[in-house]
Amino acid sequence: MARHKVDICGVNTANIKVLTNEEMTILFKQYQNGLVKAKEELINGNLKLVLSILKKYNNRTDNMDDLFQVGCIGLIKAIDNFDLSHEVKFSTYAVPMIVGEVRRYLRDNSSIRVVRSIKDIAYKAIKLKEQLTNDLGKEPSIKMLADKLGYTEFEIANALDAMKDTISMYEPIYNDGGDTIYLADQLESKDSPFSLDTRLALKEALKNLKEKERYILKSRYFVGKTQLELAKEIGISQAQISRLEKSGLESIKKMMK
């Protein structure tokens, strides 16, 4: 079957190499031991990961070359910060970082500009929201934010809504050999594109799941196990694993609305 050539930034996408997990592990060890050439191989071997993410943004920019370069910046950051000791698949770690770079670029270059005064209110509210969430252990209400900042509830809500991205954190954005990765798949990291309140809410939602659903989601999206591996480990069918996984994700969506 003929492969179709598509050039982005001079890269022929039909000839991009895809690294196996074993090759990636070897290259990461070499790079982290000082072999700079290994980094180049890691970048080239993960360009398809960047391209698979960019498919979601085809209708949001006229210049895919620019977007591809931005996605590669996220990929490079992920390579520089990836820690093999966490035993998490690289794609699971890299996807949120690539998406974060792409979303920031699109937001900063959007033709729809948010008024500066509204941005200022939103930034103040977001900063205070993270601080209070950390102090109180729960997300503060709009009224609490408004009272502390001296604005009306409408002004706070309007500013926060204006800064929201329309993409759901549960939208599937990459399929890694049958393992679907969502925006919510991430590590607790200073480079995480998600705010503190989102990470706390996700952590709390996971706690409230049934034990088997929680174990399956953590194994799937933080450890990187396949449904087939989990089916063999737990002793149930792959279809049952799939149903429990979907049920767990749906429960998390409802709890985080």
C-alpha cells in the first residue's frame, strides 16, 4: 500500500521512524548519560506523536508548519524532563506538554482577543483560586473569589470564562497502539499544563471511584498497561476491563463538572 507524502517544515511524514519502547529506553539512558546524539534520535522518533496531536487543530490555524514547530518545542521539553524511574510511558508524559505548548500558541495568536482588563481580573482570580484551593483543600466559590478581590461575582465568572479553552481535558488526543491517551493523562510535575485546582480535583475524583475502576485507570494511564495485560492480571475479559475503564472515566467527568 502506497504511503502518501506530506511535507511539514521540510519533513516527509511518510518516512518518519517510530521508536519501540525498548529503543526509547536505551536512547533515554544514553541521553541522560551525556550522549547528545541520542536526543536527536528521540526527537525524530517521536515526530509522529506531535503530528497525531496536531490533527485536532487542523481547523484552528492556517500555518501548520508553525504549529508543528511549536509542538516540537513541547516534545523537546518532555524529552529533557522525562524520568525513566517513574515507569510511565513517554507518550503519556509527553502528550500534555505538547498540547500545552500548542494551546498556549493558539491562545496567544488567536484572532479573538480578550480585553486586557478582563485578563487582569482572570489572572488575579486564577492565582487566588489556586492559593485558596491549596489552603482549604477544596475549590473556592466564585463568591469567595469576588469578595476577596473586590469584584462582583459576574465580573469574576465572566473573566474566567473568557480565558477558558474549549477543549475538554478528557478529549482523546492520541492512540498509542490501542492505548487511548486523554489530556488528563499526566504526571504531577511543575511542567504540567493543568492548574493546581484541576490536579487536586482529579486526585479527589480518583479517590471516590470503586477500587477496581481506580486500579484500572491508574494502571492504564499512569503506568501504561494495556487492557489485555490488565485482563490477564485481574482474571477477567478484556471487554470487562474496557467497560470498567469507561465507567471510571465517566464517573470522573461527572465529579469534575
